[in-house]
Amino acid sequence: MFLDQLSNGLALGSIYALTAIGFTMVYGIIRLINFVHGDIYMMGAFFALTALTVLGLPIVVSFIIGMIGSVVVGLMIAKFAYKPVFEAPRINLFLCAIGAAIFLENYAMLVWGPQTQSFPDIIQNQSYNFLGLKFTTLQLIILGTAVVLMVILTYIVKYTKMGRAMRCTSQDVDAAKLMGINTNHVIYFTFAIGSSLGAAAGILVGMYYKAVYPMMGFTSGLKAFVAAVIGGIGSIPGAMIGGIIMGIAETLGAAYISSGYRDAIAFIILIFILLVRPSGILGNSAKEKV
Amino acid sequence: MKKIMWLLVIVMVISLLAGCSSNTATGGGGAEEIYIASANPMTGDSAQFGDMKVKAIQLALDEVNEAGGINGAKVSLLVGDDTGNPKEAPNVAQRFADDKKVLAVIGHWNSSCTLAARGIYNDAGMPVITDSVNKDITDGSTPYLYRISLTDTTQAEYLAEYAYEVMGKRKVGIMYTSNDFGAGITADFSRVFEEKGGVVVATETYHEGQSIDFTPQLTKLRNEDPDLMFIAGYYVETALIAQQAQSVGLDVPMLGTDGISSEELIRLGGTAVEGILFTGFFHPQVKYPGTEEFVTSFREKYNREPDTYAALAYDSAKIILKAIEEKGATREGIKSYLSEVKDFPGVAGPISFDDKNDVTRGIIILEVKNLEIVPAEVQP
């Protein structure tokens, strides 16, 4: 029973982790709590589903179309919703993010309808046993994708020229500009990567639960936010850890305390961690310039 | 910038005016036209149910109008949208209640909407026929409101009896959605099932729309080793629960409520919902006088299969039209007809209302077989 619930928790946790990675990266660079992330995730799932069912394309192509579509949406939001208020106080940017999120949800309802759509069975789901933990193929793919994306992103941010530019921009936009960094470029690049990560998460989750609907990004966005904060917002490995902790806590809470309180449990953990470590598990408050 | 603002203001004012005029444009038509109204969700999560109901009501009206109307007067339908939201339902109700030409209302689909709106209708003396299931709707405080579907209590009692007597199950595990509908039906089901001698081994809950991962609850249920899983929820979650039950290895028969009586269940759940049993009030293969004609003309007109809600809405419209024919085109007349009608021949079975304004009818048990909804082999 315990090991079964642990596998359930790991599976759910890797989904949270996958969603939280893109979320935390955008925060790390632009210091924006990107509430559109959940809806980009939803758009990605819908784009891929449309490519798959309406256009009849194979899954890999649909997956790429979903990611490209989301990148376009993400860049448009960055251009039309964020850029005009970028110099204004952060709260304006934040409100624009919420507005853009509401817009995307309603746009999806208009185009695809409010009903839940089913994602066709594509991957042969097999069960594996590992030290008493049970996994299915799709769960492994999700966990694997989360780990691979985490490694790639950490590499990009830490070891490439673009990554250095991103870190500079995150520390001080004006100084970065003076040093000859094209900060606009960096910001759009960040949003493009963040959106493609969101889309990848959305498509995989859609495939896993076989359900895609316009409001799917709302709670996921919130949970990703919590996971990112638990892990230390801005820290990419932190998002991974935060996601897994949340997934396991929620599942074990539902199993051993009460299934009615599973969401409450996730938020209680958030409050607890913020009390003990205000900057999250892997967060480092010293780095931040005030 | 200023110009654009003015333009926006003008557009808004025009749209407001247009909204008003559509309400009053045809007022004062007198005896030539008769109006009844539909107040159901046309947008939002329950939109498809409202859509089916309006289609069915329109079909009933078209049939009457093609036959020359009621004493020469044509009948028209006004469609309101409560969006499935109890905050919006009173607005819709108030609009119809104030509109003197509206003689009767068919609706609200969601129980919480009906509960929110029923007082307004009752104060205006507006006869209403609803298909919401919450038992508090007919608590005697709103004599103008009639219910054409069974209450959740009656349904739960039928289901518990079916599970114990017909299916021969003794150990049930329950998954329910934590709202009035799910909690109410779970309490009544457990009570009757335990009175009969069965055991409820586990009761687990979930919040609709907040999580689509049910594996912790299902793993818990599996460990209690039930021989039946009763799911008191709607079709989206039920489809997901059925799929995830398979993946955690909970392989027992499933029993559901009328909340999953929809073709969408099969579209979402696929083979995982094969064999699931649930309540229905109508099925094209369960024939009463008029059922076949209704199903044929519905298919012809809309190219779709009518579902339970369509059939009940069609019967509601028919009974109101009959009332207008018998007692004249007034709200009071319709109400007095509804209070005395006996065995009105409906396509989902004969309709009479008891002293609490609840319909007296049985249930049908439906089953998903070869990815189609058919009546189950053994009926209660």
C-alpha cells in the first residue's frame, strides 16, 4: 500500500516538476510570476491534439507543432502584454499576466469549446516494477522528460553565452544593456523557451490523463507556482525537487489523512517551508540584489 | 485615443440597446403568439445539456406549430442562459418572471441554479418544470415548481437496491464528488445498502475540476477489496476514474448515477468504461407511446441521438402545451393543469406529479456495451 502510494506520488510529482521548470525559469530571468504559464501549457495540449486528430499527423510532428504553436503564443503575449509595461512597476506586469491568462482560457473555449476532449491512445502503456515501485511507460517518459529538460536548461543558463546574458539581465537590466547585451533578445528568448517547456508539459499531461480542456492550466499553473516556491523560485533543480515533494505529499496526504483535503495539504506544506526557509529549499536569497 | 474611447462607448450603448430590444420587441402580440421559456446552461461546463434541452423543446413546439398551433396561436420559445452558475440563474429567472408574456419556464438543469431561482418564479406565479435532482427543490415551499426527474434520494435508493438484490453485491467502495449532489446521493445510497445488510468498505471523495489524478483514492479503495465501485459524480471524472482504476489494478464492476448518462462518457473513457451500469430515465429502446416518433424526428432534425435530458425536456414542453390547450394561455391555468394531470403519455414514460410536485416514475438501468449505451439485461 505505501509503496503503491509512493509510486502514485512520484508520477504526480514528476508532472508538477515538469510544469514548474518552465515557470521557475521565466521567474529566474525576468522576475515575473508568469501566471500565463498554465494557459500556455493548455494551448500546447490543444495545438498538439488538433494536429493529431484534425490534421491526422503523427505524434512526434504533433508534439513539435504544439511546442511551436505555444512559442508563437508566448512571444505574442510577451510582445503585446508584457513589453509595453516592462518599465513600469512589477505589479503592472503581474496584472497583465493574469489578464492574458483569462484571455487565453476564454479564447480556447471559443475555438475548441468548453467540453473536455479526449486525447487518443498513442503510446502502449506497460507496467514496470522497480524495487516495489510501479511505473507505466508514460510515467517514465514524463519523469525522464523532466530530468532531461532540467539538465539541458541548467546547461543553457550556466554554461552558454546566451545563458550568461540571461543571468546578467536577471541581475540588472540596465547594466546589462550598457554592457552591450541585447536585453530584448534575451527576454523574448526566455519566453520562447518557457513556452515550449510549458507546451511539452501540457501535451504529456494531456496524453497521460487522456483529457484536454480549456481550464486545465488553471490549477496546474497554481500547483506549478507552489512547487517552484517550495523548491526555491528561480532555481531549476529546485522546481524539480519541489514538484516531487508536492506530488508525494499530496498523494500520501490523500491516502493517510483524507482525500478531501489533498489540495489543502499541498498548501500547508508551502506555508511550513516558507516559515522555515523563506527562500525555498534550493533558493539562495543572498544572491538577489535589492 | 479619445476617438477610440468614444467609439467603444457607442458600441457598448448600442449593444445594450440591442439587448433590451430583443426582450421587448415582440411584446403585446396578444393571442396570436404564446411564449414559453427555457432557462438552462447554454455556455460553460454544462452547456451541452442545455443545448440538448433547447433542441428537444424546439422540436415539440415545431410539431405543434406545424399542426396549426394552439387554437390558431403560434408558440415561440425564449432561450435564457444561466451558464450553469447559481449567481446567474436569478437574473435569468427575474427576466422571465417580469415578462408577462412568458407563460411557463422549463429549466434550470443544475440543482444549485434551480435552488437559487425557484423563489423568484414562485413569487411571480410562474409554473416551472425542472429536471434538477436535489431533494430540497421540492420541499413544499414553492408550489409552482414541478420536477420531472427523480430526486437524488429516490435514485440512490433504487441504485442501492439494484446493487444488493440484482447484482448481488455485498461490499461496496464509493467515490463521490464533494458537492450537494455527490454527498447527498452517497449518504442515501450507503444508508439503504447497509440497511439491507451490505457493507460500505470505503468512501473516498474528490473535488470536481481541481484534480484529475485519482490514483491515491483508488489505491485505497483497491486495498479494501470491494466487489463493487459506486461512483457518484459526472461523466468527465467518471471516465478518468474508470481509466485510472484499471491502471491501479482495481478491477470491479462499476455503478454510476444519471450524472454520467451521456455519450461523452464513452468518447472520453473508451474501453475503460465498458460494462459500467448507471441510471437513466429514458432510452430509445425502452418504448412508450410516442418514443419512436420522437427519436426519429429528433434524429432527422438534428442528426443526433436524443438523451435523457432531451426526452424529459420534450415531455415538459408537451405537457405545458397540453395545459395551454386545455386551460387557456395563463400561468394559473398551466399550474392548475399540472396539479391535476394523471398519467400524461410522455416519451420517457407516463407522468403524474405527487403531492410534493415530484414525478412518479421508475428508473431504467443502462449499460455501456460494445461502446454503446444500451438498457441493461436485468432491470429493477
